[in-house]
Amino acid sequence: MTAPPAPAAVGGVHIKYLHHCPRQLWLYGQGYRPEHRSELVAFGEVVDATTFTRRRDVDLGEAKIDWVTTGAVVHETKSSRAPSPAHTAQVRHYCLLLERRGVAVRGGTVHYPLVRRTVDVPWDDTARTRAEESEARARTVLAAPEPPDRLGRADCRGCSYRDYCWGDD
Ligand code: SF4
């Protein structure tokens, strides 16, 4: 008897997309990558590359963490001006992945350099449960045979997948 296939690795981008729009996660899982052409993403990469120069990326394979400071605090930098639940969910997922590797994680911080703001992300039993639930939901969406429904048009503003979802509508 052969072993069942290992579940697909769920990275930080998967979790961010899940919380933004499950359909976006599904499309991403299918290999759709319009964000390579997005000026917004390119701008974000510039912010990312110039804001913090003394950090060190932590590459977990399925996820690349911006950097981790002493005491295991996970840091994530965003080019947007508005904090989002998707960003905190992404950091919680990194905490979960690190903890599974035996790291005693203390928590996380999301940095918004354009507005000079930070948002702390606690790491405790509740956060762990939420991270595990998000991961399970992401796996369910990725394994679905059909894409989830579109969000309302107003919620799609600024999404790099808009052309695919809405065409010329
Ligand atoms: S365009 Fe709208 S429905 Fe399509 S992936 Fe983006 S947010 Fe989701």
C-alpha cells in the first residue's frame, strides 16, 4: 500500500491571498501570476529593498520571512499604507512554521514604512489555533476543482487578478 501524498506546502503568500480573496488563492495555486506585471507589486519590492538594510531573510522553503530578530520575533514589511487582517494572518502563519521547526516564537510585527507604523502580532494559543485554521482553509481552497466565486466588484479594486476575473466588464 502506498502512502497518501503529502499535503501541499502552504506559504505566507497563500495565507495572505486566502484572507484577501479565496478565489485569488485558488488562481495562484493554479499558477496564475499576474502580479509579476503589477506596478503595485514592483513598487512594493522597491520599498522592501530600500527600507531595511540590516535584516536577514529566513527562507523556510514554502515561505520566506523578511527577518527574525533575537527572541524569535517575526518581521514582515508591507508597502501598503493600510494594515490588513491578511498581513497579520501571514505573520501568524510564519510563527506557526517556525514553531514547527522548534523555534520558541515570541510574536511578530508588521511594518508599514510608508506611514511609519507597526502592528504587533501576538503569538499564543489563540493565535496558533487561528493559524492552523487558516492553513486548513487554504488547503481546502487549493484542492477545490473549481475557483471560488468572485468577490463583489468594489472589493476587487486594486487586485492584480482583476483582468482575469472581470475581463472587460
Ligand atoms: S479580482 Fe476580485 S474576485 Fe478576482 S481574485 Fe481579485 S479580489 Fe478575488
